[in-house]
Amino acid sequence: MNYRHAFHAGNFADVVKHALLCRLVRYLQKKEGAIRIFDTHAGPGLYDLAAEAAERTREYQSGIAALAAAAPAIRADPFLADYWQIVAPAFQASRYPGSPLIARRLLREQDRLSAYELHPEDGAALKRLFAGDIAVKAIALDGFLALGAHLPPKEKRGLVLIDPPFEKTSEIDDIVAGLTKALGRWRGGTYAVWYPIKKPAMVERLRTALTALSPGEAVDVAFLREPLSPDERFVGTGLFVINPPFVFADEAAAILSTLAPVLGRGNAATFAIKVSTSRPA
């Protein structure tokens, strides 16, 4: 409950995560049928980059601001087009859209979004942001509980974004428990789990657990803007996707190849994409 993403909005991890999110949604929309997006840790939905919280850390300077200052050809990359079209107007107004607002901008008329936020202040801001929007349900609920209660969606197809703050020691256990319930209710859904890269042991534990849970193919995307640090600083960002689109690994590689020179520190940025297939008994 203490974590506030306002201090980190628009940083390098947001750029990577949200660019990948856009590609996942766009693939699901290749079919005409409606989809539903679930955002388990939605936050307030929109962040003020001129506010004290963002200015205190200025993490957005090495994230969205770096992309805005990059060569036009980079922002024109076809795999970044949807993302940049959404975030550019907000950034010009010193704002950064969170994942629920990005998801909302991607929705077609038939699609829907369920956004969950437990923090009272952020949850209230989320409700105000989407007040009167019939395509969005902004819900004051622990997103992990929603995985067991609100799946499967009536639309039958869609995406669950699990983006916790990783401030609790139980976070990995919570993710595994939530996904176990979710996959039991909606085996065919696409699930994207974001994670920070700073503690190698934690990352390996999470990857192992998610691989074991996956009913079929999974893609693990990891981006490091600099090498791992002995003091376990936040140097990278990952997205583990269960039941990904078949093109996702290739598209993720293309996106990270484009973003690496922009978001990396010096020439130190690296990325890795691992595809795994599990066939539980």
C-alpha cells in the first residue's frame, strides 16, 4: 500500500513494458470478436511529470523523455507506432499515461477494460479518470483476488496484465497463487507478468515458477539497460507472457533492438528473449 508509481512513471521500464503491451493488444484485435483487458495493479491511470513526485526522481528523463529526444526514425518504427501515438500528446503536456489509460486508448468499440486498484487515493483517481466511460470498469479491489473471481470474461478472449510493485516479500507467492486460480478458470487467456530486474535470485525464482505454471508456450522478455549490479540496483525490466501470440517473441526482439540505444546507459544495454513450452500432465 506504500508504493506509489508516480515516482517512477515514464521511466525506461514503463517504455519497454507499455510498448510490448501495445503489441499484445493489437495482435488480439486481429480477430473481429471483442476482447477484455484486465489490469490488476492499475494505479491512478495518468501521471503528472511536472509534479513533485516525478521531479524528485526524474526517472522519466531516461525513459519517455529519451525516446522523445531520439531520432524521428526510431519513433516511427512500425512496432512503436501505437505506443508513441498514445504517449506523445500526454508527454507534450508533461503527463504520462499508465497502463490502464494506454489500454483504453487501444480499445475498439466492442472491447472492454477492467482496471483494479486497491490504494485509496490512486483508486479514487482511477475512478475519476474513467467516470462515465462505459468501456471501463474501475474497481477498488486487490487485483489478485480478481484473478479468482472475475475470470473468465464473457468476451472469451483477452489479456491479463499483472504489474505488482514487488515491495512485499510475498509478491511471487501472490502471483503464483493468483495465476493458478486464473489458469484454472481461463486456461486460454493471455497473461503478461511484469517484473523488475535487480535481484537475480528473485528473478530466477519467478521465472521458474511461471514456466512451471504455463499450460503451453511462454515468452520471457528481459531488458537490461546496464549490467547487473552487486548492490542489486534496478537495472532491468522483464515481461513474462503466458499463451503469447505466435509473433510476440519476434516483435519483442524488434522493439528492444530499436529501444536499446535509446534507453541503455552508454552502450551497455542488452536483452534476451526465451521461448519455453510446458506440457503439464
